[in-house]
Amino acid sequence: MFQKILIANRGEIACRVIKTAHRLGIGTVAVYSEADADARHVRLANEAVLIGPAAARDSYLAIDKIIAAARQTGAQAIHPGSGFLSENPDFAAACAANHLVFIGPPVEAIRAMGSKSTAKELMAQAGIPLTPGYHGDNQEPAFLREQANRIGYPVLIKASAGGGGKGMRRVEKSEDFEAALASCQREAASAFGDERVLVEKYLLHPRHIEIQVFGDIHGSVVYLFERDCSVQRRHQKVLEEAPAPGMTLARRAAMGTAAVTAAKSVNYVGAGTVEFIVSADGAFYFMEMNTRLQVEHPVTEMISGLDLVEWQLRVACGESLPLTQEQIQIHGHALEARIYAEDPAKGFLPSTGKLVHLAPPEENLHVRVDTGVEEGDEIGPFYDPMIAKLIVWDTHREQALARMLQALAQYRIVGVANNVDFLSRLVASPAFVRADLDTDLIEREREFLFPATAPIPRDVFLVAALATLLREEARASAEAARHTDPLSPWHRRDGWRLNSRAERRLLFRAGELEKTVGVRYAEQGYALDIDGQETRVRGELGPNDTLRVDLGGLRLNATVVVAGERRYVFLHGHAWPLARVDPLYYSGEGGGQEGGLLAPMPGNVIALLVREGARVEKGAPLLILEAMKMEHTITAPTKGTVKSFHFAVGDPVSDGAELVEFEPEMLEGVRND
């Protein structure tokens, strides 16, 4: 076994590899960019080497710097993780040239499967069914559009060298093809350094099912069953589960055999995933093979009881596969939810900021959390905004769903927008519960998943007020302890007054709603009044902002996190953001700027789509921002004129920066005197 390995990655996958390596007594070396100087994977590793600026092309994609770090620290092997250089054949070749073991497949296998076009040709030769499409080398826009017209719409444009939803667009009609192609090529070049694409028929309502395979240098290849990854947004996976619901033994054997055939066709070694698209009638078609450890591998580990990173390390050392196909069994059902810093209500736009409060559910036999961040860390604009992977296991799917809902209800995140509440609705959605799965599920269940804003329960304001009062009591007690006369009445927070009754008011705001909570100090606790209805409340502060509450005899557990004027109330499995309003300072004035279009996130301007002075219709694309390797188009909010752009192509912009001076067109007959 190796004595020391270098992990050429970051975030949760780097932390995941480090965990197994340390369990096996293997020393670890982390690499990090300037943006990741204080990252969790750096803190966990035995050693860490700075390899460059924040931009991935200057750090995590810089092959020479990573090789130099391995040689400098005496590492014997390099684990590429997932993403970045994990499927780059030049990186694997550079490792071999420098007498370093690449913990992954042979260079030839990466080259063959790294090109989706070449992989399709190999699968066709092996007799594995393919989705109709064009997978050749001709990348002329007019030619590709002609192929799309021949295939028939809708079609899917996909980066030939990529994955993770980047460089991928669904196109509904011919006239939209070239704009979508240009966007795909830009994203593919940025994310993978290769702008080549392929075009395939877009199957309506398909399932996305993948098979985990593993090979060794002695020619053995096994499959470790399947994962259903159908639940996606923007072609990126959101929920994964294993085994796939409704999978028959015959179909599992057929898909597993096809996956093993695919792996053997390129003499595959190590962990790999063969992805299939499955039509409504059960027919399956080869999509691609990912020559690395997938993000969703934990669900396979949970149902098999195996550590796939340990298998990778042992196979890379020349050992045989630990088990034969007959010895690998399925036990129970597992689900994985990807916890992202993103805003589902704003089209899943990434969110950046400091993790002011981060409290995941407690890990146990049924619950696992793989993460690359801790409370106090930053989610920046340079990399994927994943916070964690939440994995649950139980004996049957129904119990696993209940475990997931419970674990999501216990997740507490403050500081960035996140998708925890959305995931809770997704897991509880009727289609997902009955396993009616396909890649359009989120769109089909849109009404359920994106409900109209519900009224904030009265209990939320009561809990927010109680937390404020209990914290005042705690501060007063701490202050009294620091003085020579701790019994001074000036330190008391019990509302005592001479010949009168102490009353006060607390004001909270949520969006346009303001709610006043009247406070009267009672014998034990407080009497809180909202809209003329009084409730006796009491409670006790716990660790990590938790709160034990008694609301008129109803006892609840809650968490209230304070961040500036904000109060984040976690109650009944939901997060409720409020603002504590100080009437001495609150002006009631709204924000925003008329005539300006603001950046929804930090990023870089990569294209200006109209000229200054142009008159445009509502919804017309004006410019394109790139953030976290994804493109986001800024459109005209109404009919009007683009007076000027405040940034040029290539300029970085900060969150909330005004991008365009835009003059809305006045309605006919209306003057602005």
C-alpha cells in the first residue's frame, strides 16, 4: 500500500479521499489555490501545497504545478478526485512520466471514453444501443445544425469532453440552434478546455440510470449495481438513489452486463460509471462513461457496505478486486441529496458568502454527511457551490425517504441562499414518493415544488421574540457577573417597575410584512401579544443557537440564529428569515434603483449581446455573465433602450453591481414631466 498520496482536487471529494487514506494509515498531501488557503481539505491533510491563484486554470487545472507538488512532498501516487483533471488523459500521462501512480484508469481508457464521440463508436462496435445523434469530428455550426434538423427536435447539445451539466443545452427548434451551440462551446472551453460537442435526439421523459463498474489490472471487471439519477435541474443531478426503483432482475443483469462490456472494451482499471438513458418502455441507450469516481458514489457504498476509495487505492497498488460479482449484494435503499449554495426561487442561481451558521444532522448508521466546508468558511464564486452531500440509508425506500426528510429538517444553514427547503419539498413530492421518475420531474412537479409564498406561522414570531428576550437575559447575567455588585437592580431583566407594569414591543419584518409582538413580563416567562391574541411563553437557550420553547403548553425545539439585524428561525422543519427592526433607526425606505439592471451574483462579463443605444423588447438578451463555470443571461425587464453598459467583456463584477443603464419605454400617452 502507498505511504503517501496527493489529492489533486478540493472540496468534499478531497475530504472524502483523505478520510479513507487516513483510516488506512496513508499520509495525505492537499493542493490548494489562494482562494482555498483556509479550506477544510487543507486543514484535514497532513501536508498542503499552494499551487496558484483562484482561477482553476492557474491552480487545479495546472498539471505542471500539481506534479511539482507531488515530487516536492514525496507522494507516491495522485488521486484526482472528481472534476478538474480527473478525466484528463494528459494528466494521467504526466503522472506516469514522473513515476507517479495515477489512481485511476489507464491513459488509453481515459482517451477513448473521454471523447463522447469515440466512446459512442466503441459502444456501437460492442453492440450496445446508442441514442440517435451525431458524434463525429465536424464541428462547423452549419453542419451541426443540419445534423440537428435531420435528427429532429428537440435535440441535446453536449460537450464532448464534459459532464455535470456544463456545456449542455436542450434546443427546441432550428432557429435557436446556433445561439445554443455557441453558448455550449464557450462553457465547454471554460470548464474542460475543449469546445467540441455532439448532438443527440432528446428523449422525452427518460430516466437517467448509471451502473458503477470496477476493474483491476488482472482483467477482472464487476458491476456494483445501479443508481437512479433522474432528478435533475439544468442537466445537473439533484437527488440520486440506489437501487433504482422498479428495476427488474433481468434488466439489472442486462444493463450490468452492457456496462462491464463497455469497460472491458477499453481494458478498464479502477472505478468508473457507465451512464444510460432509459426510455419509458424500458429500452436503454449508452450515453457516456465517466472514467472517475462519481459524486453520487456514496449511495452505492451505503447499499453494498463497501468503501470505493479503498478499492481504488488497492487496485492502483496492483491488488485484485476484493470481491467477485457473485459476492456483491444489495442491502437496503440509499438516497443522496446535494446541498447547494443556490437560490431555487431564482432559477437555482449560485449564492456566495460566509457560512455564518452551519449545523448538519448528526451522523449515524442511517445518516452520512460528506462535506468540504465547516461553519465560518466561505462559499466563493470560483468553484462549484456545493456545501455537502447528505446521504441516508434504510432497509426499504419508504423508510429511507422518511430518514431523508428528517435529516433535511435538521439541517441549519445561514449565510448563503440554499436548497434545503426545496429538497424537502422534492423528497415529499407525490411523483418522487411514488417513484414516478424521469429527468422532467422538477418541471412536472413545479406547482408543488415552487408554491406561492405561504403566510408565516404565528409561532415563528413568538419564537423569534422569545429568543431575543432570552438572549437579553443571558447578556445581562454575564454583565452582572463582571461587576462588583452582581445584585444591582440595573442588571435585572425581569421587567420590574415601581407602581406600573412593564410592557414593550418588538418589531419584526419579513419582506413587506411587519409584525409587532407586545411583551409583558410574567411570573415565569413572558406574555406575548400578536394581533390582540396573548400567549404565555417560556424557554431555555441551548448550545449552537438551539432553543427549548414552551408556547402556552405546546413544547417545541427550535433554532434562532442572529446575523446582524436578521433572525433565522428554524421551526417545524423549515427556515424562516426575519429582520428585527429597531424603530429608532428603521426608515422604511426600500432599496433598488430605477433603470438599472443588477448582477444576481459575482462573475465575469463574457458577452455583450446588443449595442449601446439599441431599442429592445421585453425579455431580449442583453449580456452574458459567467459564474461558477455556468452562463447566465441578463435580459431586458421591459421594452426600452440600452443607454450604456457599465462593464466590458472580460470585466469581473460583484454581486448587486449595476450592469446596464436601461431606460424603459414609456406607455403611449404617458409623460414624465
